[in-house]
Amino acid sequence: MQQEIKFPNNYNQCASFCKKTDCAALDNCVFGFNRIFGGARELRLDFNRCNLQCELCWSNNSDVGRFFSIDDVFNNFITCVSSNHKYICDIVKPQRPETFKIQSLQIIGGEPLISFDRFQFILEFIKRIDALFIEDFEYYSSFFKLDSKKRFKIKLFTNGITIGNSEISLSEIEKLNQFIHIRVDLLVSIKGFHEEGFSALQGDDSYGKNNFEYQISCLEKLVNVSRHNLYIQPVLGFYHSNHFNIKAPQINAKDMFIFNETSLSKRLYNVLKDYISKGHGFFVEPVHALGKTERDVNLFYFEKCSYLEISDLIESHLKSNSKTDYRKTKLKRLF
């Protein structure tokens, strides 16, 4: 079994760190670090290809990818965490080594759940990580920062479409609950509050009604999943930020993230309210440029100016690319 993973991954480079550890997988590693300086390590695995074409996505469907087997990915994972352990114990030797342990793994894309086969690939990969702890908990727990229930956190992102259209069944998703030392946070990234906004952000009406409904159906299916080792979190995948408001060619920024009287929008409102009442939470992901410099911000705006505005910011306090509780935004008024 093989799946296409972004390689080389321009968003995941941390070559200076890898060279310091003399990592054996330096030139053939599928992983990267989301954060590396000052501790708080989070590994990242990026699958290629998506079943949507969101105009404001940092990723796209033309990234360079290569096919890797589960053995390839798992062996990379072992090598990567071992190198980080070496960095702690032999190179830096910090006073608080706990802060330098791998705290989580983010599985993102593209779309990680683009197909049933890719889901099986990810499921098997997570099983193998869980088996490490079962085999020798004392040894492998020294590599990772675990939670109070002795679990390693894996954050799995999805747009939910293959769950909503039943290509991946609820019974399959519930297998993510079976692990002993793994906690899975399944983050379902919705792309708007109404069909018009969803379609506008795709730049193509053909990606509209069905996929928007599949996202809603996914949330409806998952809302009552048992919270044993699987936690479902709805996330509004694009929202205003301290850099930009989001708009669309024929939709004002103030009208992008409101619910309307259509049946689909009402269903989404009701299921999100259900998640909030059950304590699952609801989050937003403020839009960000593809880079951190002022030049990157300006270039992103120039390329996507039909979908962005930089004046009269609606949510000027929201940091770009930082998952935020909806209660810290103006969406608080909606619920």
C-alpha cells in the first residue's frame, strides 16, 4: 500500500536541525517540524492532493509529491523521533528536556482522507505508533510528551467530504477510538456558513452544493461519537485575520460568515450548536499568507485580491494561522 506525500515539502523544511543531529533520513524524510525553536516540537506529515480547490488554501493540487509505503513513513517516523531524542540527550542537554520532546503529530494535506485507501494507510500507521508504546512504554514514552492519560496526541485534519458521502463509513472512523496510548483529534475543516460562500471560495460552482452538504453531513454523523480516545473538533477553515478580511468577488466580507435561511445553512448552524453544547468546541482558522515576511503578505494579497481586503479589518486582533476558539471572535454572537 502506497500513498502520495508532498516531497520535497517546501513548507516543512528544518534542514539545520536535521544536520545537527546527523539524521540518517535527512534527504529522504517525509516529516517536518511545525515548531522547533524553544521546544514545543510538533511533527508534521503532509499528504498530497485534495478533493477541493479552495482559493485561499496555503496548499494546492499541484505540489510535488512522491509515493511512499507505510514502511517508509513509519521508519521515517522512528528515525525522526530518535534524532530529536539524540538532540535532547547528546547535543543540547537542556535543563528541562521535557519541553523538547515531540508533543504531537499533525497529519494534514492536501486531504488526508481523500479516499478509503488513504484512510486505511493512516489507520495502519497510527496502529504502528500505538504498538511502540505497548511494546515498551517506558522506553518510547521518553521520546514523547504524553497527556495525563499517557497518550500521544495525533491531530488529523479533514474536510470531511468522504465521511459525509459515506465513502469512509462511521464504523471505520470509530476505529480511531481503539488505541491505547494514542489520542486522535479529528479536526473537520468546514469552508463557510452558506452554500454561496462555500462555492465562491472554491472559485467554481461545480464544487458547491454537494460538497457543502457532505461537510455538514460529516459533522452530523460524528457529533455523537464516543469521546474515548477520539475527539471531534469542527473548525471554520478560513476566517478573517489581523492581515486580511475574507470576501468573494460578489460577496462582501461582512456577509461571508453569517448563516442564512437556506436549509443547508440552518443544518450547519444546528449541528455546530450541538457540538458547542456537548463541549466539543468550535474553532476558526484565520487566513494567512504563504510566508511570514511583509513581501509574502503583499504577494499573497496581490494574487488573491478578489478574495481578500486589507482595510477596515473585521477581526484585527486574530493572529493569522492560529486556531482560535470561536468565542474570541464576533461569531460568539451567532450562538
